[in-house]
Amino acid sequence: MHARRILGASVVSAALVGTTLIAGSPAVARTNATAAGCTALALETVVIRDRTSVNGTALAQLNKGETAPSPCQMYYGGSYTKCGITSSRWVKVTKHGVTGYVVGTCVKQPA
């Protein structure tokens, strides 16, 4: 009986940790990070959204040829077709104090 309680508590703790990690991240990120950060260059005009979805609220716009600071990460969210490519890759950018996500197929970042 005692072993069951310990095992049960371990399973519950593991489940809570897993839930916290999943619930705590709004988008799945793959890091290619450097301390200095990156710059995203818009290959076409793109909308900066509040989340990684074409249904996300539009916060601002990054015009073709403009650059914006970016944390050197790729985020994966809702699928879209932009700049002739279907993808679910998004790039987090900040423009004039507004931080959000743009479609990754229309933005160039350093490799």
C-alpha cells in the first residue's frame, strides 16, 4: 500500500510538470539562439499578429524591405500559404515596441 502511494504521487507530479510545460508555451519554439538576437527582413509585407495563427489579431505591419529585431527562434503554429509556400513556421518580431508573430515564409533570418 505504501509503495502505491509513492508511485501515485510520482505519477501525479510528473503529470503536473508535463502539463505546466505544455500550458506554459503559447507556441512551440526551436532555438537557434545567440545572446545578441537576430534581425528579420521582410521579403513581402506581412502582418504582425498576437499569436501564431492567421486568425490572430493584427497588431502592426512589417513592410517589404523593413527589418525588425527577432530572438533567433522559429515558432510553429497554425498552417498558412504565403509567398508561394505552405508552412506552419512563424517568426517572432518586435517593431516600435509591438511584439508579435509574422509568417516565416515571407521573412528572412540568418541561418
